[in-house]
Amino acid sequence: MVPSLILGPTVQAQSIQSSQFRQYQALNSTIERALKAVMSGRFDEAKAILKPSLEKVPDHFEAHYLMALMAYEARDFAGNLAGLEIAEWTLGNLDRAYREHEAQSFLRGNALLRLGRREEARNAYRKAVEMDAGHANAWNNLVALSLGAKDMAGAKADIAKAEAAGARIRPELKRAVGDLP
């Protein structure tokens, strides 16, 4: 359930290409300062640091989490739960956007491959496995691209990386590089 506090117009699900990610990154040092203040028990200082951050990025999950920690320490358990719910909800949105981007990278790779743009497809698949090391379909496509380019060393290296990440490589691809009889 989405907390009623965050249903205002400032809270929106945003894609990975959106400015939200740049805003999060720009606030890293500010959030770090607030965390140090919270950990040192300087709650007024932490709140003063977090207030402008939340005005810039109203759904910043780390800022809400720190606010929830301070509420807990102040024995404001209702405020603690509300802050945690907001942090969880906004982190979930961020995670969904990230996963959508991972899927977009994989689908982009497929489209590029069908257009014959193999190197661009390889880059898109690499991006997908950077985001999810266990993305079996992306790994299988990378191995197939290496085999198509007669790059056996690259194919074997990708199989090893994929399997280390728990991704299942198709047996016919493993046979093609000599990993299966």
C-alpha cells in the first residue's frame, strides 16, 4: 500500500533516463553528511541537511530512511513507520525503473542484432549483464555473438562469467566451444 503522504504530484515513477538518477547522484555527498550527523546523534543538523534535499527530490529513499531513523530515536514510532514506508515505496519505484532499463538493454540488443549491428548489440547485452549478472538470455546471446565472430576465447570467457553468476548457458553453445561433448 502506498502511504498517503506520498501521493502528491511531486512523487512520480520515473524511468532510468530521467533526471531522478542524476539528482540522486548530485545529493550523494549531502546524504553522506546527513548520515554522519544522524550517526553522531546530531538530529537537528541532520534534519537541516535533509530538508533541502527532500525539497529537491521529494522521493529520495535514503533521505526518508534517515528521517525514519531519527523518528525512531525520538520514540516517534508512527513517524518511523511512515518514513520507512515512504523509503520502501520509493526504493521499489527506483528498483522497478532499474529493472525496466535492464529489459530495455536486452531488447535493444535483440533489435540491433536483427539489424545486423552486431557490435552495438554486444554492447547492449553487456549493459544488461552489468545490471543483472544472472541475465541468462543476454549471456547466451553474447556467447553466440562471440561464436559468430569465431572468438572462441571470448565465448569461453563469457560462459565462465555467466556460470559464475548462476546463469544457465544453452548446451549447444557450450558444445560449440568444446565445453560439452
